[in-house]
Amino acid sequence: MKASKARERLRAGFASLPPYDERVDDAAVEDVLTEVADRLHDNYPYFHPLYAGQMLKPPHPVARLAYELALWINPNNHALDGGRASSAMEKEAVADLAHMIGWDTHLGHLCGGGTMANLEALWVAGQLNPGKTVLASTQAHYTHRRIAGVLGLPFDTVPCDRWGRMEVPALERRLAAGDVGTVVATLGTTATGAVDPLAPMLDLRERYDFRVHADAAYGGYFALVSDLAPETRAAFDRLRDVASIVIDPHKHGLQPYGCGCVIFRDPSVAGLYRHDSPYTYYTSSELHLGEISLECSRPGAAAVALWATQRLFPLVRDGAFAKRLTAGRAAAALLYDKIRGDRRFVTGTPPELDILVWAPRAARVTEASAQSRRIFDQTAQRGLHLAIASLPVHLIDVGDMQRDNDMIICLRSVLMKPEHREWADRIWAILDEATRAVLGNR
């Protein structure tokens, strides 16, 4: 069904209403939209496979069209009075995400993104373990420290191994010191895509009393992919045993910004949200999503878009949606092999998901960092847009480089579009040309 037919079908559902005159100055609107289109040219081409830098993935057409269709009504999913159909679609879409990680019972909702979702998860954790420390790895997202500060909870970090994963022995030593209420396991760090070893982290609960929250904002959908390294697959297989999880549909889930999701395994945490509103919850005795959310007004259109996308691409193991993730991961593996086989570069460990980091080989770490910036500029001039990342030296196999700095600036690529698999050779050719422009033909 074309979008125009869907809009007509939507209007037909309200045909009994008396007509009214919605005055729009078409010429003025066209002028403004033309100006908007011109202003939007001042962006990188995030939608194109030659954009391989940050975590920016275009929404699927069905998500864009469903979102636009919902905007004709503009529902608010805080209360059923503001978004009946879209609230039902949100509950169904979140239930599909919960089922993806192995939960038949759950409590969850959509929110503005991973930051707000993690805030809610750590707020619940803090209510259940008041005053106790939140732990995360040194490669966990920086917002966890900020969130803990907002919530008034102590925060501490645990070192990472050379893969960028939380060190389990270091975690156990910190747990033994006491006063830990929550441990954040990151499944897909934003710098390198590393996946914390969730299984041994969970096993530590047999000796220590703490709550495990999974920040899978980036990597959560890889639960659907079988073709992962064994230790990575083992981490996703234990997601069902965490207390809470965050997944961002606006990353790998093909959604427009902002669409994050927080889900709790135990539905009884709903009691922590309990509040009264004298004018929003009167229309139905059913659960209003605002009753289990720290946010109030939330776009029902985001729920409609996610529901439509999951209707088109069901969240089944190794299904059509998972194959899109597999294609991006294959692109990362292919590019990693080319980079690792080239003496001009040094690399990190093989990509666990679809992110890879590398740097030019140089006499000193600081020299390599400077050359990374120059290669970044040269690839951009040739239409290939990468990213740069400052990482601890131990995450990169720098070999006999003089370690004149503890941090190294690396080139970083996020190959999250399925089209990246077909464009990997083109990406490599541009990278090779840009590197020759900086390093010469050595």
C-alpha cells in the first residue's frame, strides 16, 4: 500500500466528523521547506555507505512513513487519553523486544534514547539499593557517571582488558570491597563495540549481592545473530538473566531519533513509579504508559514507527532483520582483515560487532595520533567519512612504537549499514589513497 493510500485510509476512519477549514499558505510553506532543504545540505551524508563514521543509520522507509502517518494525529503516549492506538502498539513493540532477549513477563517502555533509558534503569536500581555504588567499565558510556551524579549514587569504574571488555578479576576485587549495588554490563561499547563478559559477571552474584543492568543500547539487537564469536554469543545468551536492559531502536533498529527502550525483568518495579495525576489517567483502568515512566509526554509516532518496522522485520533469530546486522559485521571483518594485513597500520582486536579501530604505524604514539587526524581529513576530502577516537594505548597493538602518551588517537569506523558489505572494497580503496597522501608510498 502506498503512503498516499494509507493516509486516505486513515482519514476515512474519521469521516464522520464535521468538516473544518485548515488554512495553509502553500506558497509560504514551499518557500520555508525549500530553505530547509538548502540548510540540510550542511550535513555529512549520513544515509550513504560512504558515511562510515559515527553511529548514524538511516531509518527504514517503513519507519519514516509510519512516523509521518502517525503525525496526522500526533498522539502522546503518556496516557491512553492522548494515544490509545499508539500506546497499544508501544506495548506490543516493547513486548517483542523483551521476547527477543528471552522474557515472557517484563515491564518496559520507549523513551527518548539510551541516556534517558539508562537513567530510568539506574534510578530503579538506586531505589532498590539506596546509597550503594554503581560500577561500570572504563569503556562504558560516559553518561553512566553523569547519571549516577544526577541520582546521588556513588560511581566507580572497573579496568578493561585489551579487548575493551570489563576485567572480571578486577570486578570481583571491587565487589569484595563491598558497598556495590549495581554493575553495568556494556554489550557493545560505543568506542570499539566490545561486549563485556556477561556470563562470568552474572555468576559473581552467587557470592556477592548486586544487581546487573545491561547497557545494550548499541549492541542489543545482535542477540538475533548466531554468527558471533563464541564468547560474544555467550554474553548475549545470558541477557535473560539481567535485571534490566536498555536497547536503542534508533541505532540498529532502523528508527528515527529519538527512540530508546528500557525493560525490566521484574514487573513489580512498577510500584516504584507510583504517582497520581488528577487529569490524565481517568479514561481507562488499563495501564497508562506514563504510570511506568519518568518522562511524561512522549511521541506516539515513535511507537507506531517501531511497531511497523517490527511488523515488516520480525525479531527472529537469524531472520531477515538479523541478516542486515550480519552484513554490517561482515563488512567490518573484511575491512579489518585488509587493514591488519597492511604494514602501514596497527589495529585493535578483531571487531566483535561492526565497529573497528586502527591507527597508522609510526615511531611514536603521538606521531601516529597526528597522522590519524591527517588521514581522517584526507578521506573526507575524497568523500569517505570516518571518525576518530582517543583510546588507551593498551587497546591497540602498537608493537615497538615509543609509548610517549597513554592515549592514542585512532581512526574508527562504524559499518552498521547493510550496504557497507558491498561497499567495503570501495571504502578500502579510498582509505588506501588517503593514507598514501599522508604517509607516501612506504
